Amino acid sequence: MKTFLTQFFTWWNGQTLGTRYFTWRYGKRVGEDEFGNVYYQGGTDADGATRRWVIYNGYAEASMVPPGWSGWLQHRFDTPPSEEDYTPREWQKPHLPNLTGTSAAYRPKGSMYNPEKRPVADGDYDAWTPGG
């Protein structure tokens, strides 16, 4: 019953009832990523392209989609990562959740939450003045 109510009243946690019905009706499971998100395709949109979507494992956070799957969802790749040997580039970092509002959030020097003084401008910056 809790799952039904969650799907009925929330869109940010897993899938809604409408998404569940559409997935049942048209969806073909394509694969799953290391976070437990499941990817589907099926049906067509207004442009005639095949629709692709993800059902998140828990809270819907777009940054939880790995780079390979993100490219597939956005139609940059035709082959999903589950059907090829995708390896991330060396410059791609592993996922970090959104840290805003936590003690691990970025706080630059001079901000209200960082006691360190901001470095003094050394002349390489000219402030804008109206009419100047």
C-alpha cells in the first residue's frame, strides 16, 4: 500500500503510476546501471524518434545517470552501454550527490560560512562602473 501511495502522490521517488503504465504498455527494458537505475525504450515521440527513459532506483536525481547512459538517453549514441563495453574516460569523475546544504558543500573564501578572508585583488581586475 505504501508503494502505491508513493507512486500516486510523488513524482520524485521512483516512478509514477502513469510512468508505470506507459512502461508496461510500450517499454522494452534495455539495461541497468551500477546505481540500480533501469533504462527503457519504446514508442515514438512527435519527431518520430524512439522514446528513451530511466526509472530511478529511489530518489530521482539526474546526476545519478552515468555518462554512457546519459548519452544514450539524449540520442547521442544509438547503442546502449549494456550492449557494448563502455569504459569512462580518465577525466570523468565518479558520481557525487548534490552537496548543497550539507557540511560538505563548497564554501569559497570570504563567504558567510567560511571564516577565511578572501584574497585581495592584485590589480588584474577592473571593476565595472556605470558610464565608464
